[in-house]
Amino acid sequence: MDFQPAVHTSDFASLLDQAEIENRCARESFTWGPQALWLLCGLVWLFYLLIRDVPEVAWNTMLFGVGATVLAALAVWYEIRRRNRQVVLCPLRGRIGCYRGNRFQYSFSPEEMVRVRSDFFGRLIIVFKLLIPMFLLMAIVAVVIFDGLKQSGVPRLQDLAVFIYAMLFALFGFVAVWRSHFKLAFFWIPNGKGKTNIPLYLHPRELRKIEEGDARAIR
């Protein structure tokens, strides 16, 4: 969906302070991609420590661990950059001002925000493709470790570490998927040229600030 180029206007303050953001503006919410990559990186390295007595498998696992570490480091750099340029939306006189890093960029009309809603079947697919597999992973790891405990009697520290980490990874993945697909509202908003192609997640609490915005000037 394309509209006219977004408007640069002097009605909006060029810079926002924290009090204005808390009271009147809607801040972008972030998903947990980089954090999940770091958890995956740690899981790979724990598996490497667990099977390093098998050289062939350990070598391949180490290569995966190095790759995951590099990817996670890049993701964290991207996340830091993205958080430093957090999108903040401020309603004013029937328009919405878009800020990055608390600095005004442009404004657009509320009608240009396109909300993406998942229907019942879309959410059902998310449950079967993402949420249920996370539960299954936790159950499978629990069964494997329980069986190992029956065979050996006393678990090794490495075994317990992998078990706990895998459980935490699956739990974190479940919460992250639930949060991004069921808790946060997803929008496409226009860029400075009026093309609606910027993805944006908003918490319902932040979204209400836009829906209930009044005509007071931002100072």
C-alpha cells in the first residue's frame, strides 16, 4: 500500500525528552532474535564439550559453534544499533510523528499504518509449527536424560548442563514466539518517502497512546 510522501512539518518538536515519550508516545517493541541466537550458540558449545571425546563429531560441532558465535555477535551488533534507533510514534492533530533516536524524522496519517492480524488458522499454524515443537523438545530432552540417569545412576555435570540449557532454550523460544505472534501488535508503517514498508511491533499499552492521542502540541 503506497501513499503520498510523508510530510516533514514544524508542528512536531525536533527532539523528544523521556517524559514526553512515557506520557504521550508509543515506543517500538523489540523481538528476541539475537538473544535466541546466543542461546543456540551456547547450546552448540555445550554439546561440543559433551562429545569432544569423539573427534569426528566434535570437530564438526566446533565448526558449527564458531559459525553460531559469529552470527550471534553480528545479531547483537544489529540489535544494539536497532535499539539506539528505536522508532517512537507521537500523535498530534490527526497525524503521527515518527522519531528515531528521539529525533523527528517525518509524519504520516494514522490510516497509513497497516496492521497485520493473524486469523484463527494462521495462529493455529504457529502453534503447530513453533510452539508445540518447543514443548516436544523439552519432553524429548527430559526423556533422554531420565533414561541416562537410570543407566548410569550418577549424571555427569556436562549431561546436566546440556539438559538444563536445552530446556531453557526451548522455554525461551516458546516465550519469544508467543510474545511476537500473540502479545505484540504488528504494523507496517510508511518510510520518509511514503512507501509503507517499515515493520513495527507495538505493545498494546503503547498502541493505546496512539488511539487515545489528543491535540496537545508536543513541546
